[in-house]
Amino acid sequence: MSIIIPTQKTEIDNNFKDQRFGILGLSGIGKTEFIAQEENALIIDTEGGCNAFKVWKIAIRSWDDLREAYQYIHNCFKENKFPTKDNKPFTLVCIDTVDRLVDFASEEVITKAKDFYKKIEINTIGDIPQGGGWFRQKEIVMGFFHKLELFPCAITYIAHMDIKRIKDTNAEFDKMTISIGGSLGDDLLAFTDHTLHIESHRQGDKLQRIVYTIPTQSREAKSRGGMIENGWKWGDNAQENYKKFRSFFK
């Protein structure tokens, strides 16, 4: 028998290294600065938005670059060799942003399709027959994330937010959610244990930011087990904001 028969209930796992986070918010509200407070975070920088912060980062500009980055992280953990102070392991790997990562996946799929479909003009992912392009895009993006989660560290992605028109059997309504559409967007939301919805607005020269972790009809958010406080206000000090965030976990 290969399965393990339970003899007692499992404990709640609030170890930081076992968590998967999604951070949703408008551009320019401090999402990258927030993650940059994690001393041994490694940021996979897909948009070039990390230049204002002192961080460990790998700049990514194609899917091939992403493959190399994954192999680098894999080797770091396998060989226990890290560039950090005192060779401390990465505690978090962050994709900043997942939107651009999906663009790289699309470019990869289109390039492969052009080689395969010699008699069809392929210019966009939608040109690939029978929805195969969308399927392959989702397959490689989620495959990458599922490989990342095997590392003994927290996994995070930063994503842009958009208003989507949602239809169900009873009504139609607008919802602030991840900007990535279709089933890939749904899968990315399902991947996380915690989706931090950062609501922001200007009040004079001040930027007001509130972190929501309970979903509503109009807002995408969650925190499994209610580990992260809902309605938590970010102050002006990113270090203090992150310190509170880390206090929710071991």
C-alpha cells in the first residue's frame, strides 16, 4: 500500500515557505516595493520594474530566459549554493509580473506553431487550430508554476488588475480581478493560497491602500484559513507593512 492512512488530524500549516501568494493591484501602488522587503526574495523580473529597489533578481525577456532561470533556481537548492549573505536559501520566489510571463508563453507557443503548421498563417495564438494555442499556453504557464512550488520557499506572483463583466445564472456584475482572462486566469487564481487584493486611491497627495483577503461579488480576494487580516491598511513605510504581513506566518 502506497498511501498513508491518517491516525490523527493534520495541523494547520502557516509556515511561510509553504504558502503561495497572488498580489493584485493597479500599476504604481507599491506591490514590487512590498515584496522587495523580503531579505532573501528572488524576483523573476519580466517587466523591468525592479530597478528602483535593491533585490536579488533575474531579468527575463523570453520563455527561453525563463527556462534558464528555473534551472538556476533548481541548481541553487540542489547544490545549496545561494548568492545571499551567509549562503541563506531564497525564502521567496516572485514573478513580477505574471501578465508579461503569459505574453512570453504566447510568443513561445506561436513560434512553435509556425514551425509545425507549414500551410497555415499563424500570427496570433488564436490562429492555432482547434483552440490548441490557448491550451498549450495554459499548459506551459501552469506547468512552470507547479514546478516552482516544489521548491522549499514561498511562491508569489504580482498581477495587474482589471474590471471584468461576470455572468451567472441570476445576474451580471462587474468584478475587479486578475487581468488575465479565460481558464488560465481562473487557474492562476486557484493556484494561490492567498490572493491579496490591494485597493488604492488618491486622497490629496496621499496614496491610500487597503489589503482585502475576503472576496465579494465585486472583488477577487482570499486567504485560506483566514491567515491574513482582511481590510488591513498599508502605511507609508513599506518595511513596516511587510513586517506585519510576515507576522501572519511562522
